[in-house]
Amino acid sequence: MTHPIEHPTYLGDIRFLFTPQDQGCMEARGIDLRTYDGVRLNAQRIYFHVREGTMPPPSQGRRWPAEQVDTFYNWMRDGYPRGVALQSRLLKAASPAKRIRRNLAEMDPNGPEITQLRKAFQGIMDRDPDHPQSYFAIAGLHWLPMPNVYCRHHENAYNPWHRIYMIQFEDALRSVAGCEDVTLPYWDITDDTLPEVLSQAPFDKYTIPRKLVALDGRTAVEADTDTRRYSPEVIIDNLNRYDVSGTIRKALGSSRWEDFNGWNADNPWVDGQPRHSGIIAAHDAGHNSCGPTMTDQDIASFDPIFWFFHSNWERLWWRWQQLYNATTLEDFKTTLLGDAFWLTDPVANELKPFKAGANETIDLRALDVDYMHPANEVLPEAKAPLVAGAIAKLGVSVPDTDALLVKVCGVDRLKIPGSFDLVLTANDEPIRHLAVFQSSTPQHCDTCRKANIFVGVFEIDRKEITGRRLAARIEMIDRSGNRSAFPLSQAGEPRISVSLQMFE
């Protein structure tokens, strides 16, 4: 980095000015150098100290050169722009991690690795349901059976919780004799095919051995019920209808954690309501694409495809971390727009029932896991984040484009008993679908209650809706895969707004 930089940004330049030693030293003095908010709020104090040579401590001989001080001053002068992180696309040829997860589509379906994986799956499926490393027991951690329901969705802990969950499942597979080095492949959901092996035993279905009761006392499934899934052709058609690949590209092109993750209420666009976007929106659409079991959060993890599906979401989070230099806890914090309490607070960062905190999940290689990304991987360029005029404090860029944001605000998902689609229509014709994956009893879900009212966000070309009447509807998806309308009037106070797309 050559100083001075005339127009620096936080993500591109400023966050790299502070060493871990600086961060630790100033934390004891009440100055947070690890996050955007911490640096911005203390910028004048920081500038005074680095200009006067009192930070870093003079005794350490690390005084900032005048040109580096000028870079920091220029950032303050320009209004503390957050900017876009520079992507790093250089990956190590080999990883020291012992668990290397591979693309299922690139593996020989008749080879020794898949043969071993079949043995491991069948081994844990055959165990007594009460065995702590049985398929039933591990799958049951995601939601049902009662009374302990744990899964985290639509919040910052979504990715950390599932990262540990994948390791727990992989550990169970490895506990089968002869499968001690097995790893969990991933299904690259952006591929236009479903690997054929997923339609073969034991990956095609699982027989749930016990009756499962929902949190409101209703029977979720009877004992000895098989999981159900759509045909490969229908799954791919559904993924295309939701544009899951496009949503993933947008998430990977977002250098801020909140924009990648989605469903974040710390920096809302409208009335304190989190926006349903980012990788969580892609995840929800993927669930709703796969079939009746995967659509139902109560029992989704019992479908064997769940594990290959979620191994991929875990991979995509890691890919994003690699792209934006966020693979360690301290570097990850620099991508946050909001407070890092969910990582650092010893109570807020708990990932029950696992004995781990969210802060312990950031460095995947420290967990002895890594991924071989797809051979034909195409990565998006980093994009400036979308903003709303209501929160634009430092000016926005309005491009010469017909791109609009259509927002369906005020949807209360606690009123809706199960997963659903929010469908945007123009003259009664469906033009966009947004999936929400949730329990059949969201009113009993701690995560759901945290942010029950949300904003559905759709990016649309103006020509597509000019002169047409916009409306929205909600479609429920039952355990047989059938769709039915849910009265919009019973889902809070939904309303539609349209605005230009604007960027920082």
C-alpha cells in the first residue's frame, strides 16, 4: 500500500492500517480499531494520536509516516466512506487441513470415496435413534424432535451455527468403522444438474423411525415416514425460478458482512425491519426448491440431501471470507457494519447445543476443514452496496439505469405457520418469488421472534412493471408439496414501495 491515498475507503484501505498489537492496545483505552463503527466514531481521536506520534506508543518505534497519516485524514475528509473490499482470488494450492470437502459432481459415483460415504451414511442410519451419533439424533438437532429445538436462521448466527453442525454430522460419519477419514462433499447448487448419486440409496431418502410432534402439539410426522423430495428436473426448475444462482452471485459480490449474510436488522432499510436478501435468501429458496421435507424446517434435516446442500452453504461462506480477507476473527470483524457483540459477548455468541461460540467458527482451517472449490467456478466482482435514501448520510450515487427496488414491507411471519413464498405480481402475473424457510410454529421460535416483521426486496427493471399494477401474495407449501394462498391481510400490514436503486 503506497501512501498517501487520495480517496481511501475503510474496507479497501483503512482497516489494514492497524496491527493486532494496535487493536489490543487501544481496546484497553476504549478505542475499538477492529470495526468500521469503532474507527469511525473514534476517528478524530485516532487522527490526533497518530498525527502527534502518541499512537502507536513512541517506545515501540512504529510511528506512522506522515503520508500514512495523510491517508487517514483523507478518509475523514471524504466522510468516512466504507467502500468495497478488494477481492483476493489467490488460493493456496494445498491446505494443511485434514478434512477437504469436494464437489460431489466432480467425484466418481462408483469410486472408493463415494463407496465409503455410502457406508458411513448407512452406518449412522442403522443405529438406534437414541445413539448420540445416530442419523436420527444428529438430524434432530436442527429442529424436531421436542423439547429441545436449536436451529438458527435469519440472523448473524446462521452461518456459525451451521458450520459447527456440519462438523458434528461429519464426526458422526467418521465414527463408523472403516470411515474414519470420510468427508462430507457439497452439492454445488449453481450447477444445472443434480448429481445422480443423490437419487440413489442411502442418499435418496430416510425413514423417520419415530413420531414427531410439533411445538404446538400437532403431529408433524408419523413413525416410519419416508422423507419426500421432488424429481431432479423439478428441483432445477425451482432453483431457476427463484434465481438462486443470481442471489448467490450478488451475495458473493457484497463486501460487507450484513449484505452478504442478509436478514440483518442492525442496519435496516425501512422502519427497523430486516431485509430478506443475501445468502440467507438464497438458502431459503434452495430449501423450498427441493421438496416437501426440505421445505419444512421441522423435519428438513432428515432428508439426506440436506447435508450435501448445507455443506455447500458452508463452502460459500468460506469462499466469501477468502474473497474479502475475513478468514480470521480479527479480519472478519473489519467487514462488519454493526456491532460485533454477537461474536465477542460470551452469552450472545453461544451456539447451543454445541460447546462453541460464534467467535470460534470464523477460521475454518483452525477447525481442520477446507474446501476444494468447483473447477469451473466463476466469481463476481465486488459491487458497491445498495442503500436507501432514508439512511444516506454522505451522499449516494444514482446510476443512469432503469433498475428499481420494489420492497414489500411489513410482513409478519409469526402469523404464517410454516415456510412460504412471497410472490410479487404485476397485473396478477407472478414476476418474482422470494422464499422464506421457517418452522410450522414460528411463534415458538426464539430466532423468529427476534425479527418477525421483514422486508422482501426485489430488484426489477422498470420496463418490466411500467404501467402495470403491482401486488403481492403469500403461498404456503404443505407437507405434500401442495401450494395454497395465505391471506395477506392476516400477515401483518404489508405494503409495497418502489424506489430507484442507489449506491454508496
